[in-house]
Amino acid sequence: MNPPLLQIEDLRTHFFTDDGVVRAVDGVSLELGARETLAVVGESGSGKSVTALSMLRLVPEPPGRIVGGRILFAGRDLVGLSGDAMRKIRGKEISMIFQEPMTSLNPVYSCGEQIIEAVVLHEKVDRARARQRAIEMLGLVGIPVPEQRVDEYPHQMSGGMRQRVMIAMALACRPSILIADEPTTALDVTIQAQILELLKRLQRELGMAVLLITHDLGVVAETADRVAVMYAGQIVEYCDTAAAFRRTLHPYTAGLLASLPRLGAKREALRVIPGNVPNPARFPQGCRFHPRCPIVQDRCRAHEPPMLTFDGAHRSRCWRADEIAAGAIDPAGPAQGAARG
Amino acid sequence: MAEPLLEVRDLRKYFPIRKGLLSRTVGHVKAVDGVSFTVQAGEVLGLVGGSGCGKATTGRCILRLIEPTSGSVRFAGREVTTLPRKELRQLRREMQIVFQDPYSSLNPRLTVGSMLSEALAIHRLARGEKARERVAELLRLVGLHPDHARRYPHEFSGGQRQRIGVARALAVSPRLIVADEPVSALDVSIQAQIINLLRDLQRRMKLTYLFVAHDLSVVEHISDRVAVMYLGKIAELADSEVLYREPRHPYTLSLLSAIPVPDPTRRRSRIVLKGDVPSPAQPPTGCRFHPRCFMAREICAREEPVLRQVSPGHWTACHFAEQVEAPAGSV
């Protein structure tokens, strides 16, 4: 990989609530290379969205606060940056799109106006030029007759079209990084396919890096170069996408993969990960996955495992990753009989 | 074949669009527009489609949680749509629903135990000690502990709440359960637990399900037969395996190809449909799918295809069902 465009080192973002300290992100390290797609996958409360919000310094303070770590981008640490300096990066160098385009677009401005505002703010061009850019961008994201639709309001558009407008807005200033937080979760599967194809094409044409946050392993398999699997505020596995699916070194990833219903597969009982997604205010002692792990041992209950690296690039936070790597044990655990859940 | 437990014929639900001071009706959203199918006792029928296709409205019309505009729903030989309120309440004991969001569908002020006992009391099934025993049995049945009866819904995780939702539906020993997106709000690692639970209960108690969901892989996994809906109508209906193996409707084919597969080594050809889902207030002429269809010809804009049988038990509404295949040059 080229020198990373963005590097996160031991990031800790905690929330200080009446219920106690929520360690939403608790020691996350990752790198994003130029033109690369990195998927961050996890369930609710895993810390994937808070990681992304931390990168843009959009974590609400209070109750949240980045309590440790560094986010290195273009030679600077974003963690210590002033609000003013951060505003120059946000939307210009690093942009973000969200799951619900309707709630992230302003309903009282036309779609074009919202793009124009961003361009004028960041690029010191006049409104006529900015409007031209808005029309170009809307065309680029596949909105038909963009010179007309530039004056339409978000409510006049369908969900898929709104997500395209969001993408146009995010990319209008040609950022080097696009953070996409569950960009297709609210959309129909046929529209999701359109948006994923669009993101792939734009990435090729504009050459940005994409940090894709998702819970859908199918989306990961089809779009990402590398994947970071998060569980309970930490990355538990970090590797090439192909490696994660072919020979995962973590029992959580293995459990997720085994529990998915697959089209055309035999209709047997699905394998399950027992138990519940942990409450972020009360993560378990030791390995945070241990209460649900099929290959748990005593040391997993007592001590938190370190991140170990295999084959130079495949990282796993599991005490038994070496045994898994050697093929001595199945990370999904022994075959389940009549699984009851 | 025996008489089906549920028979839906030409079901329609039109929601009026009102405008202006006098709330004049200016049009209708044809959410369900002539849907017919049957479900045998002990069978699981999956109902799948995108948002706004009418699958959830269909489920609710069957239980009359929404009053249908026209059409017939027969349950165990009785017409449901014309049943007086009182008899409908009795019939509801045999037809229950499990909702998508287990939190908003559970009363936050009742303990799980009182919620379940209430259902038993309303239908005069059990009281007092008997009811307590039955509640404990129900909780065990869905994989919870009898002690959980003393707790409130907010004390449970999403997956546990959905187990409570299932227990409440089962409390009155129904024959039919309409499961309305029962796993879509749950985390990935919890979905498999609930799918297994529903499947296990269905087999052990010989339940009949109408399983409504947008996720074709989930529906295919649990259903014996699957109906695919598009804009208020059934586009295709077939045995689960047949539908997956030999789809005979271009919409089904594109749905199947659009699902991201969790296997990076499998590079498939993908059909990316053009355009958006049209509004059910102004469905396209002819075949409702024709503006997005990669196979559309002139007749499709003009003439609405009827749902016809292309092989035993395999129904499809496409003029060119015999020629359905992925277009050349799909991505």
C-alpha cells in the first residue's frame, strides 16, 4: 500500500453519561490508503459510526469526547484542530454521506442551492460558477435533466434520487476521502445496487478513498478492498476482504458469516452466535466477545487479547488466532446440532 | 388437496389522497391492487418486495388491522372481510401478528408477565395460577427464562424483545401468524437466532406463517413458497427453490441479482435496473414493471399481463415469461 492518506492511532472516543462512561470507541487504529475502499463493519453499539464521526470531529460534546489517540491526515492531527481549521477540511477534504438522505438534506433549500453553498464556501468561486458545478455534479451522479432538477426540493425526489443528491453534494469539492455511513441501508435492494455501482464508478473517475460503514457483509464483499470488523468499541479483525471471507482469524467474523441465510442454500437451521450484542456502558471483562464465543478459554475471560498480526497484514484480536491460522481449530466452533438460539 | 387455511382472492386496498379545505378525494394510492393467493395449513408463504409494494398492507388487511377496500379473505372456511366486530375478535385468537419493531409494539408500562396474562384473560384461556404456569411455559418456549415475566420491555435487548413479541402472538395458540418483517430491525448476529426460533416453533407446533419481508435471502430461507410483489400486485409466485433456480419474471431475476452476496470470489453478472420505483398513486400503464424492465417490448406498455401458471404451482405475470433471462452486458 502507498503511504496512508489517513491514519488513526489508538483512537478513544468516550461518552460521559449518567449511566456511566460509555467507551464507544476504545483503541481503534486503522489506515486508509489513497483510492482504496475500506469497509468498517459491525453491529449496533460496535462503535463504527462514532469512529467516522470522530474523524470529522462531529461527535457531540458533551456528552462525547475524544479522550485519546491521533487522527493523522495530510501531516496534521485532526484531534487537536480548532473548529475553524476543521471546517476547512470538512466537506472539502473529507466528506460524509449518511443513511437517511431526507434527514440530512435541508428541506427548505433546493438541492442545487445546498451544493452551491458548499462550493462557494470552500472554493471562493462566484455563484454562477458554483451553479454550473452543481449541475455538473448532479449529472455525474446520474440525475436525469440536471439543469432542471437543480432547482427542485428534496421532497420532490425519491429516496434513491435524494441519496444521489447527497453524494453529489459530498463530492462537489472533490474530497480525497468520502465517508459513507450505511449509504444504502434505507433503500430498496434494486436501488441499493444502483447506488453501489455509482459509488464504484465515481471512485474510479474521481480517485477518492472511501470509508464505507455498513452492517451488511454482502455489501462488504462486493465493494471493499479491505475490511475492519468492529465489536464492542474495538477492531477485532482487520485484513483484505478476500481473506476475511476465505479464512477469517476471528470467531466473531466467522460467526457472522456462518449465521447469514444464503440464497439457494439448503434450508437447515442457521448457525447462531448465542447471546446478545453487549451494552456499550458495560463491556465484558477480558475479551469483549468471550461470553458469546464458541472457542472461549479461561484466559479469554481474564485478559483482553492484544491485536496480533499474521502474514504481515492480517490482524486479529483473539487469543487463539495462531491456532486458527494454523488450521488447528474452526473459528466458528464445533458444528451446532439442532441450534435453538 | 385439502381446503387451504387461508384464501385471499382479488384483495384490494386503495388509500384515498385528500386535498384542500374540504378534503376532497383527488386520487387513490393503490397499495394492494388485486392480490390472490392461498396458504395451506402448516405452510410458510413468504411475501417479498420493495418498499411500497403492498406486502405489509396485504398482511394487515388479512387480519383486518386495515379494512380492505374489496376482495375476499377466507380463513378456515369463514369469510373474514364481512365478519361483525365481535366475531372478528374471536377469530383474532386464531390469527396473530408479529411486528417488525418489538419495542414500539410492546406496552412499556406492563411487565412481560402481565402482558401475556392479559392476552390469556381477554380470550378467557387461563386465569390466576393457570395463567402463571402458561406464561412460564411460553417464555421457555421462546428461549427466555420464566423469571423474565417480572421485567419490563426496556430491560430487554432487541432480540429478547422480539422473543417476547413471538411469545405474545403464541399465547392464544393461533393457527396463523403474520410475521411482518420480524428480523429487519435486529442486529445481524441476532437475526439468525430469531429465524431459527420461528422456524423451530413452526415445525413443532404445525403453525402456518405468512412471512412478510423485504430481504429475499431471509424469505427464501424460511418459506415453502414465495410470492414476489411489485406495486400492489403479485409478479411471481412459486416454490421457494424454484423461484430461486428458475425465476420467470424479470423483476424477480433483477431482485435476485441485486442482493449483495457475502462471497468476494463470486463475481456475478448483475442487472442494475434503471429508474425508480413508480408511485403506487400513478402506476404505469400495462405491465407495472415495464418502465424499468430490461425485456420490455411494445405490448408491455399497452397490455397488463395476467398472473398465469407456467408450470405446476409456478405463477408469473409477464408476457414473456418463457424467455426470461439476464440481459447481455449486465454489469
